[in-house]
Amino acid sequence: MLSLQHSRRDFLRSSVGLAGLTIPTFLKLSAHAAPTRKAKACIIIYTWGGMSHYESFDPKPEAPAEFRGEFKPIKTATPGIRFCEHLPLLAKHSDKLAIVRSVHHKQGGHQQGMYINMTGHNPVGGIKAKSRNNWPSLASMISHFHHPGVGTPRAIRMPYSMYDNGTQMAGEGAGWLGAKHDPILVRTPAGKPYGGVSRYTDRELKLKLNLEKQRVEGRRTLLEQLEQNVSRKNGAETEYERFDNFRRMAADMLLGSPVRAAYDLEKEDPKLRALYGDHIGGQTLLLSRRLVEAGVPVVQALCSAGDLAGGGGDNWDTHRGHFKKMKDRLLPVFDRSVSALLTDLEMRGMLDETLVVFLTDFGRTPKINKNGGRDHHPGVYSLALAGGGIRGGQIYGSSDRKGAEPASNACSPADIHATVFQAMGIDPRTELHDVLGRPFQICEGAPLPLF
Amino acid sequence: MEKILLGLILCSSLSFGVQAADSATLEAIKKSGGLVLPYPGEGEQWEVEFHLRGRGLTDDGLANVAALKNVIALNLRDTQITSAGLLHLKGLTKLRRLHLERTKIGDEGIGNLVNLPDLEYLNLYATKITDKSLDQLAELKNLKQLYVWQTDVTDAGVARFKKARPKVKIVRGLDLSKVVVIKKPEPKPMDALKWIAASDQKPPKSKTGSFTTVVFENQSGRKVKLYWVEYGGGLKIYATLNVGATHEQNTFSDATWLITDEKDKPIGYFISTAKLAKAVIPKAK
């Protein structure tokens, strides 16, 4: 461990070494924020495709049969709060969870629904995954306020990107914040994969984590010579810089930071690995904990197959065969892995400084369709938060009797973002600047009273 | 770099209108890999962390932290400190959060902590402490959270602590030795996929169908590679199978799975069906 640290430090002296330029930002920040303690890290769990609120956090046992569906509610550890019967493990953790049952927006498509949940902003016009005009993702924005030091990436996302029928979706990158804030995509190195298509085409994944140190350093020196010959046009980020930022992060990860050790899941207790489940969903959340423990401030974990292609894979887009798919393939993985994460964070004393937030595209339609499925429903859906100063064992807002629209305390994805920002000690009204220096207020929502 | 960082800390504390901490102390902490951050709130208060970059910290190094005073939060996780080092913490009376997990400390040093009036959070997981420590820690007036997973505390000791301090949250965590690894269910009967030997004709492109699983079994007597033929006809590697190896692959039905030798020369292929199936790669002729 020590020898690795030394070589890394030597290496930094000779090259980058800008990680120290961080304290003023931190101070400015803490001056804005409330003087209460803030969360140090954030784990964002995303269920791609749109998780049904009925079959998770907002069961409707009193609704007519064609609305309430096949499953029954179960009691949780908190009197008065009930979950779907297929979340039996998570039900024991209700004392840690704040469930928001009144989130709604107007975006009925996957791309648009994911974008508004990930960025907190409505998509304008056609949006493309690689565009720098997009709003930054929640992970990117949070990471902007964190400077973990060279050797530790600011944000990581796992285990693959979101796609719809082969097209990569916009909303997971840093958009106008610039490539240096793009969360680094990392493939979870273990676990049975989700059924369906999961594409690993992003160039980040071409990075081989077992590259030898000398080779990395050699390549880096070469590139730094190159750097001096490239001039910047109009203050904008050049193609070279985009690549450079990525290269820098990749090299940092390789050179013996604690993050690299965290990536090795074989070092984890096999019993604990079993607790999370031998599935890429569980192992991804286990890796999330290990990365946060190693100092990564933001981790985003996708809890489903990566592509909605075909509709038959393990994504949450359950237009047909909803109940069987939820019961057999989706809810068990989600239930086990998220419960294990909460257990693990709590027994290590990490939960009060680690915010866990669960997001999805939208809910599902109240009435079960003729294919035994539920369709897209942004009219109302449920999200959840835990840790990081969030008061557990509470429900915020409610949906109406059929689960069709908010009945009380209606709120938006932007309000969820504002809540996350507040927990992370970030003023939601903070202005950030794009690569051309134009100011944008990061969030238009208001924090929910969940603390 | 360290000098830049130090300079910034000094400047920024001045901007708060308070006296800067002793620069030699800060320098020494930096040198041992510690990170000093201003703690949010009024005045000159610090949060000091060694758990990421300063894991080499020993008992002697803690003296520098003691000299800093006004330390509100201190993280010593994974450092080399022992019970003897805790003596240095005795004077840090502003301490609210203390991480001592995964260190070599035991009961001997705990007595140094009982007079920290503001201590709210104490993490002792994976240390050698026993019920003796719990009895002493019950005296901490402002304690709210105590973490003792993977220590030698007993049910009786915890019960005693809870009785003395009913409002303190004491977290014992899971007994991992009791975690049962669930065995996989018996495999369902499998169809055998048809082996189509390589010819001049290209293998067909995959079509999308319903979710299924194929178990590949390499009986060819040599190492082979497994490629998925993409919807567009491109090849994507999924696995390399050693002699006699099996590989379980999730896929859609009507997908083409190409087998090549190590040098990417096609040997043959399978097309998946809707049912769970076995695909035996036959012996080379």
C-alpha cells in the first residue's frame, strides 16, 4: 500500500498536481450551506425502464382489481407504512427510508423521463447522449463540488450506460459542465448479468484496469508533450482536452489509489458478497459501497439491463407479463441488493454520511393493460432516499386512491434534486458555469422537508 | 503541491477573520498524509482525516493532531495507531465524531475517551474492544451513535450498555458467519442446440427474441472463443472457453453465437431458441 502511494505522489509532482486547488471552493460552499453536517458521499440507484410504484413503494390494496394488480402489501418495520410483498427484505429497512409517493412530471418517453430524473430539468428539443448542450447529470453536478484528490475519480457510474433499442440515452453525462465532470463508466467485475442486452460500447470501457504503471506513465509523458502543441480555440473545450480529461482520470485510477483496491471484489468477505447476492445488481451496489469507502464522492448504479431492446430483458419497462417479470426477475434482485447496501452502510457507521437516492423514469399506468402489463405513467410515481441525514421511517406526499395522480404534497424530480443537493451541503440555487463561462442555476426545485 | 494546499488553507482561514492554525502543525499533518478541512460552522474548527491517504499514521503522528486543538471530527480508520496513541486524543475536548474502526486499538486506551464531553459519534468496528470498553463508554454524556460490529463485545455487555444508555444507538451489525449462501436451484431440463459447422456461408445476423439462457460446453479439445453476432452482423466477444469449460450466457432467442479458435478462425455456430438450452462444441475433426 505504502509503496504504491509513494510512487503515485512522485508521479504527481512531475505532472498534474492540481487537486490542492480546492479549499476555496469548499469554503465558499460551506458559507452558503446550513451549518448542519452534510453527507460526504452519494449513491444513486437507477432502475431503467420505469419502476411500477404499485409493485414497490405505493401498493393500492383498496383499489379495484384491474388497478391494484396481483400482489399484496406487507407490513414494514415502520407502523403504517406498507410495501409490495415482493420487497420483504427492504421492508425491514423502512426505518431508514424516506419514501416520496407524490413525484410527477410530464415526460412519457423513456429518454425524456430518464433525462428529467437524472438532470432535474425538462429536455428541450432533440437530445443526444454525447451532446455538450445537455444538462449535467445529478452525479456530475454533485461531483463538481467535490475534490477528492488526484488518484480518486469524482464520480463513477456502473455497470453500463442506458440505451433504448441500440441508441445511447442522454442524461448520464456532464453535458455543458465539460468532459472532466463526466462520471467514469466502470463495469462491475462480478455477478450474474441481467437478462437482456447490456451494451458495453463506451470507449471508457476500453480502459484495461490491469495496465502496467510504467506504460501508463510513459504514455502520459508523451501526451503531455503533445499538449504543448495544441492551442485552445475561443476558450472552448477542444477535442484534445476532452480526451485529456478522460486520460487523466483513467491514469489516476490505475496508479495505486485506494480506488483501485476497492475495485477488486475478490478482496471482500465472501459472506458479505453473498448477502448482496451473486448478481451484477448486488455486486454493483457492493462495489458502490467500496468505492465510497475509498473516497469516491458520487457513485451511480444502474439496477437493470442496459438496453430496453426487445422488451424481454431485465429492465423495468413491463408493458407485458408485468407481474411475472417483477416477481421472478426484477424485484428479488432490487430487494436483496438495496437491503444489503443499507445493512452494510449502517454497520460500518457510513450511512449517516452517505446519501442513498433511488430514481427511475416514471411510474406505471393504473389500469393493467390487455397484455397483463402496465404502461408508462409520469402522472405520479414513488422515489426513495436514505442516509445522509435523511430521517427514515417517513412517507412524504401521497397518490390518489387509484395511484393515478398526486393527492397531497405533489413534487417534481427537481424537488428531489434540491433535497439531494441540500443533504450534500450544496445550495440548490448555486450557479455553475459551462465551458464558455455562461451561468446556469443547478436546480429549480425546492428541498423537501425530509431531514 | 502540498505547499500550495497549505498556503490555501492558511489564506482561507484568515479570510474567516480568525487566527491561522500553527503552520508547522499543519505541515506535519500533511506530511503524514492527513487531510485538514475547515469544519462547517463558526470560527476555526477542523475536520482531520487519515483514512484515505494517511494510513501509515502511527501513535506518534497523533501528537500533531492533538496540537491542532479545535478538532471536531477525526477519522483514523485503517491507520496504524494502537491503544497507546489514544492518550493524544484526551485533550481534544471539542471532538464530536471519532472514527477508530479497523485499527489495532483495544480496551486499554478507551479510558482516554470518556472525558470527551461533546463526543456524539464513535466508530469502533473491527477493533479488539470488549464489554470493558462498553462499560466505560456508557459515561460519555453526549454519545448518540456507537458502532461495535466485528468486536469482542457480548450480548450481556450490550444489554448492560443499553440499560445504562437507552437513547444511544448501538450498532452491532450482522453476524456474517450466520449468513447462509443460498444454493442455486436444480437446473431445469435443457434442449440441445444444433451445431452448425463453419462453411463458406457467413453465419446469420442475430435477431431479437425472448429472454433465454444458453450453457456452452467446450468438448472440442482446444481453447475456443465465443462471439455474439450482432444485429448488424458485427462480432462481439463474450467469453473464452478453456478445454472442457462451461459458460452460462444470457441471451435472446434467435441470436447467433459463433465459436472460433484462438486465432479467430470460425469453427461453427449455434442459434439460440426460446428454451433454456445446452450448446456442446464438438470435438474437432
